[in-house]
Amino acid sequence: MSDVPEWTNPPGVYTPVPHYSQVARAGNTLYISGQLGMDIDGQLVGAGDARGQARQAWRNIVGILAHYGATPRQLVKTNTYITHPAYRGPVGEARDEVFGEPPYPPSTLVVVQALAEPQFLVEIEAVAVF
């Protein structure tokens, strides 16, 4: 196994327009870039709907994990960024669709003033070990 990280844009998720990769793999650890409510074509899913955007972000994360043969149960840390405190409940509901029962991975929720573009309400990043 190489000590050099592998940076990739796995199939099934949008290719970022800015210059970054969706995933860095270092050994058996995946560092997943912040996922937005963007579908494979780079179109926003859930405009104005924090839950809808969070659901798509989680679909992206689950898809990335599946590409590497991993599951959400192999997440060791998630960070979620929302642009308004009122989005906490709907975003939590989307997360509960992925993690319906304990154990839950460690996570952080941060309310920020803005994300990269005004239409983005939620961004979720993750680390997995598989």
C-alpha cells in the first residue's frame, strides 16, 4: 500500500467545478469533502428546503462509501454546517433516515452565516474507516 493519499471523484456523485476532490483515501481511511444537495449532474436538489438538501448530501455520502465497499456504520466523524438554527430539526430528520437507531457516529453541528453559494443551506463532511 502506498503512503501517498489517493484523491478521487467517485462515480455516482457530481464532479466539483472548483478544483478539489470529493474524497481523499489514506490507507483504510476516507476523508469525504463537504457534500451539498447536488445530484450527479451538479443540479441542486431541494432549493429552499434544508431537509431535501441534507437528504441529497447523505445520498452522496452513502454513494461514496458504497464505492469503497463501506457503509454509514463505518463513519467515525461527521460535521454538518447549516445556515440557520431552524434547519437543525429537518437536517436531523434526514440524518435519522441514515442512522435510525444507535450507535450513532460522533458528529458536530455548526450554524454558519453562509456556505459557498446562497442557495446552499446544508453541507455535510465525513470521515470513515473501513
